[in-house]
Amino acid sequence: MTVDAGPRTGRIRALGIDVGSTTVKIVGVDAQGNLAWHLLEPATPRVEDQVARLLERARQETFEVRSIPLVATGYGRKLVRQAARQVTEITCHARGVYRELAHGGTLVDIGGQDSKVIGISPKGDVVDFAMNDKCAAGTGRFLENTASRLGVPLERMGQVALSASEEVVISSTCTVFAESEVISLIAHGVAVEPILRGLHRSLIKRIVAMIRTVGLAPPLMLSGGVVQNQAIPRMLEQETGEKVILPSCPQLMGAFGAALIALETLPGGET
Ligand code: ADP
């Protein structure tokens, strides 16, 4: 059921695993801390079995995992008993993004069921953060639920939203009510494109409100699976007036940061 596996591009010296509410990611880094290998799968309810299976796969792919340090992060990190340490997603996302973008600023991580805004100092330290894990509005789930009602595949949602010349205001802030509102709009003959644009706007406004609680220190950086939706960076730029920058693999940043922390435990590993 693996949906994404990257080729191995170097000798793996440390591993990070991010057990998210929606997906599980494993990243391997080489001695220089370069992202050298990864696996990504939808999360299953039996987290411990899934983690054991994925680590076995990692062992086969990297040959020497048994002696390799492993750090776990994400919502299910405490269930990874094979890990030497468990570290919060806040620290790991900041670590991964700072390593790739080499910038302090404001990082926004939008996952399947939570979202976070993290202030990062010019030296890469976390200086402040805000987190929403209580409400699906402002997370991937908000778009997924309603987009499936509209019959638009996840990967095309952003493109369809951006193609709209008009935008419908979605007044419900709750995901469940927004879904009913969308059904009603469709029944009244409103086109899919402006509805989807309005849904994205609603999510973006939630995120911007969170950014304001932390304060925006440019640049605005993004991580998490949802930011692969091209409408998210575009509409965040419009809404904040700030340039938005993305790492090359935004969904892997938590696992990458965890792997970088694992690498530090090796004698002579990078700090
Ligand atoms: P978590 O770490 O909380 O499990 P992720 O950061 O892995 O979540 O993000 C998962 C979410 O990302 C999915 O639920 C989905 O909404 C979204 N997503 C993943 N890939 C895409 C894509 N190509 N386009 C739009 N959304 C995506």
C-alpha cells in the first residue's frame, strides 16, 4: 500500500519517522545530512504494526538499519518504541525546513488533521508557535471532505480552485456544516470552481488568523502535505502580501528533521 518511495541516493546514516494522523513518513539521511531515501504511506489504525513493517522495509532497503539511530516525531511518535528519542513535530519541521531553506522566518505546516505556525530565529531555533489540532477547519481534512463531495481528485483541487474567475463565500467555519453548505450550493446550480475557490479562501483565512497570533516574520515558509496543493501558496501570498517559499519535499520535512536529530547522536555526526 506504499504510495510513495524514493530511490536511495546515498549511504543511510540516520532515520527519522513521522507518524502523522493521515500519513506515515520515513526519511533516511546520509552522513552530510542530505535526504537520501524516503517512504510515505497512508496511516492505518494499527500504528505499531505499520511502524514495524515500515522499519523492516527500511532495513531491507538500507541494509544496516539495525545499528542506525532513529528519532520519531508526529502525533503517534510515542508508539514508536524502536526510536532512541521522540521529538515534537514543531522542532522537527523547523529543523527540516531550516536545513533546506537556511532561513529564519515564519513556517506554516498544514497536515491532514492539524496545522501549526512556527516562528524560527535566524539561527534556526523555534522562538514561538501556535497549533490547531482541535478543529478540522484549517487542515487538509476540511478540503478533502468537501472536495470528495464535489468529485474533484485531491491532486487537482488547487488547480480547479485557481481556474475560477469568481469565488463563493463559504459562511460555515465548521467542516461538517461547510460540507452541507457545499451540497446546497451544488443543488442550486453553482459551479464547482467558485465553490472550491471559496473553500480554499476559508482555509487560508483560518491559517492567516493563526499566523497573526504568532506574528509574521518574513519569509513565509510552508511544510506539510496540504501545501502541495498549488492554490495554498498562491492564496497565502495574496492574503498576506508576503512571498511564500517551499522546500522541495514539504510533506517529508517532519521526518527529515527527525532524521537530522538522529544523525547528531552519531559520533562525529553533524550538529
Ligand atoms: P499528517 O502529517 O498530519 O499525517 P501530511 O502532512 O502527511 O499530514 O498531509 C496529509 C494531507 O496532505 C492529506 O490529508 C491531503 O489532504 C494533503 N495532500 C497530500 N498530497 C496532496 C496533493 N498532492 N495535493 C493536495 N493535497 C495533498
